[in-house]
Amino acid sequence: MKKPDTGMSKGMSASMSKEMAAAMPPFRSLYVILHGLVCVRLNRSARTVQLHFPSVPMHVYHYGTYGNLLPLAYGHDYALGGVRAGAWYPNQSSIEQVHVTVNLSGYGGLQCAPRSTHATVTLPWPDSLGGVRRITNPEASPLPDFLFNYSEVNPRSLYYVTYLKYSVGPGDHPDLTKCCKIIWHAEPVAAVTRLHFFADPPEKLNNKVFDAHIPDAYDRLNDQIFMGGFPLTPNIEPNSRWTFADCEIPDIIPNVEAQDYALSLEVKTEVKTMGDGGNCLQVVVTDAA
């Protein structure tokens, strides 16, 4: 009887293969890390996540491993593969405490219907969704942080950077595809791999430009994601900015990898202050009842 093909190289002994497997962690993690104005659509029924990048003047769009970021091309659909779909069950109230959150079921008739966005990335359902760099001066806004038709969207423990965590099992090879072509690939040799997406201005904004840019960016998100049905207005004092702490999990996401795109262009080995952020924040869209 013919023995089944084990996939083992003919030039590799069984003992060598076992040693290599033993040296590699049985499961590793991929962190998809989001910077700037990204709409994170959690589709619980389809068990998928879609990242929608509104097209905003002054924003540049990049993806990749930190230190090797590449342009995210306009008008394309991307997909993440090579990771395990997670079994995460979202806690709506917890999400609303730390992310700018739009619950579609909480606003009758509101739809998430993206149009004319810069790009879309489809991801499997994650193991978890979290954030880093908690706000340190929520008092920069009169309550609440954001307004919608005289009501509030008010995460008082807001995170500046959002991440989605995935498990990478033995034999898995995380990759990002565009039109079925692999454009990013990670060999699963490290315990933690990080894939970044940026939707940020390419330079630091002075207060005058910042005050005009932030409302305009969220107006464009409203038009392109919600067909004009959710005018989300940042409620921040003129010439003021939210500031954010250092990354709380630097062993997983180093401080230098938790900053704006403009700061990523500065060659440095250490970030001494992480409070100079304050560009657009991610918006998480849920359909929880």
C-alpha cells in the first residue's frame, strides 16, 4: 500500500522535521494595526471585518511591516488570508467605552453603504479587537467627545490606535492580496507579526490646519460610509488637541510602531513623547441589537 504524502521534503529526516516543529511556537499571533481615519465594519453574521478607508484630502494611505510601508492603491479591494478565523464575541458596551462606535441598530434606518472610498480590506473574524494609547486629556473636549444630531458618541477612555488580533497556526502563512495577487507576505517565524495600515496626513498639522481638517475628514466619512446619514462632529476646543499615552503593551506593539504616519518618517530608535498625536481616529461600526 502506498504511504500517504506527508509533505516532508525527501532530503529532510523525520527527526529534523520534529526538531524544527518543536523550535517553532505552536500558535503565533498577527496584529493588524490601524492608524488614522479607518472605518472598521464588524459583520457578526458574516463573520468578517471590512476596513473602509474614506478618501480624504491630505491623507496618504500605506500598509505593510513597520519600516517597509508601501502605498495602498486607490480603488482596489484587498483581502487578508493565511490566518485562523477567531471566535470572538463582541461586548458592545466595552467597545463603546474605548472606540468611536456607531451601532447601526441604535439609529433607525442607518446603513453602512460605502461608496467612492479610497480602498477596502476584507479580514476574517478576529480573536479580539482592542486598542492602545489611551487618551490622557479627555477634558480637551467639552462633554461629549463627538456629537451626532445633538446626541453624543462619547468614549471617555478612547484609544488612539486600534488593532485586531489573529492566530497563526502551524503551516499558516499570513498574506495580503490585491486582485488575487499577493502583495504582502509574512513567514510565521516570530511569536508576533504586525501588519500596519495608515490613513494619515504625511506631515504634522499646525493648529489652524488641524482645526479645519478634522471636521472635514469626518464629513467625508459620513458621506462615503453612511450616505450622509451620520454627521459625526468632533467636539474639541479650537487650538486644542487630544493627547494620548505611550503604548500600553510595548512588548507586542512597540512605542515606535504606535504613532502617526508623519512620525514614522522620522528615523529614530526611541520615541520620547507620544503625546503629539491628534489626527483622525478609527470608527468602529457594529450591528448589535
